[in-house]
Amino acid sequence: MEATTWPLFDLRLTTPRLVLRPITDVDIPAFVAAAQSGIHDPARSPFSFPWTAVPDAELPANMAVHVWRTRAQTTAAQRTLPFGVWHEGELVGMQDLVAVEFATLRTVSTGSWLRQSVQGRGIGTEMRTAVVLYAFDHLGAEIAESEAASWNLASLGVSRGVGYLPNGTTRKSWGGSAQDVQLLRLDPDRLRRPAWTLGVEGHDGVASFLGLDAAVPVDS
Ligand SMILES: CC(C)(COP(=O)(O)OP(=O)(O)OC[C@H]1O[C@@H](n2cnc3c(N)ncnc32)[C@H](O)[C@@H]1OP(=O)(O)O)[C@@H](O)C(=O)NCCC(=O)NCCS
């Protein structure tokens, strides 16, 4: 599919070590391979919807459906930017940026995973920083929220490193069992801005497609 057909495909964020861009259909096999290589200890899912806990043979089609559904459901009211994360030329995970009723709430949330082989090297912090910078500086977001199972020290460590503050706990149904969940919240003043500058390409087409032109306070 051409980028001109789907403007989100033009979007590209770059950090010192990473390229983030929406996943295309051509990327799906590599996306599946990254997940199948292992994301977490199978005994405990870090995801509220335990999408990895299916037979290996079912995962490819499930992930493809997820990519297509997310793309098809990108509307003015519910926007998900599903960034694949490339490191040294390899697709190693994903970093979603989600906005619900953005025109009113100016709030984004995030979700992410990395293949285990690249975890614990600061990549999670770098990719979350990238999408939060994009949200605050280009989309005009005022708040970024996150949540993680209370035992998920890696995800909580990313949030802490980017500058989020704890914002209470809640109890959720987590793959069919009760789970204490830590909520987190970040505003632009608390964001730990990195020494590097985020590279952004393709934003104008995205802003126009998502109806953001009037909402973004660029240079104001
Ligand atoms: C969550 C995830 C994306 C974080 O990415 P990462 O690259 O592993 O994290 P980082 O290396 O940037 O580490 C961030 C911080 O957490 C700490 N941390 C990382 N892994 C940790 C662990 N297993 N236990 C304790 N602390 C940990 C790091 O020391 C770092 O803290 P610091 O900045 O104070 O040194 C990644 O671990 C992952 O994909 N996990 C499985 C899926 C998942 O949990 N997704 C999130 C669901 S909410």
C-alpha cells in the first residue's frame, strides 16, 4: 500500500538508536518473528489482554488482524499510531501511541513491548521518550498516561525514567484474574528531555489526516 493512500505510513520518528514508523503489511512477518522470539516469562503476562498466550500457530494471523484492525479503527475519536521499532535495521518491538477523544482531552496513552534479546538496554526508555516527545511537541498533547502491572519493574522503570509520576493504583481483570495496576501520569514540564533531538518526518500529512491542523500549538 502506498503512503499516499494511508498517510500514517509517511510518519517516521528517529532517535540515536531507533527508527519508529507505523507497521505496514510487508513488516508483519518480521513483527510476528520478533514476538515469537519471546517477550516475557510465559508464566506471567505483562499484558492486560494476554495476546501472547496462544498456540504459536495462531499468533501470526492474530497479530495481522490486530495490525489491520488498529489501522481500520483509526478515526478522529480513537487514534492509535502503531509504531514498529527498528534497531540496527531489525524490527525489535512496538510502541503504540493512543489518543481517545483527543480534541477534548489532549491526552495520550502508550503500550509497548520488545523482544527479550534487546530488553534492559535502555531501548524501552528511548522509544517511549520518542513518542511522548512527538505527542507533546507535535500533536499538542497536554498529558501522557501509562499503566503497568504492579510487578512490572521494567515498564515502571521506563515511566520513572521518562518523568511520569505515580497516579494511584487500580484493580483490573488481567487475563481473567485480578491484578493490581499502577497508573502513571506525565505533563510536559516533568518530561525528562533527552540530550538528543527527535527526528520527525511525515508529520504534516498525519496532522491533516487526523484533523489536527488547528489543534497543534507549534511554536506558540
Ligand atoms: C517494558 C519494556 C518495553 C521496557 O524496555 P527495556 O528496554 O527493557 O527497559 P529499559 O532498559 O529502558 O529500562 C528502563 C528502566 O527500568 C529498569 N529495568 C529494566 N528491566 C528491569 C527489570 N527486569 N527489573 C527491574 N528494573 C528493570 C532499568 O534499570 C531502567 O531503569 P533506570 O533508567 O533507572 O536504569 C520491555 O522490558 C518489555 O518489552 N517487557 C515485556 C513487555 C512489557 O512488559 N510491556 C509493557 C506492558 S505495560
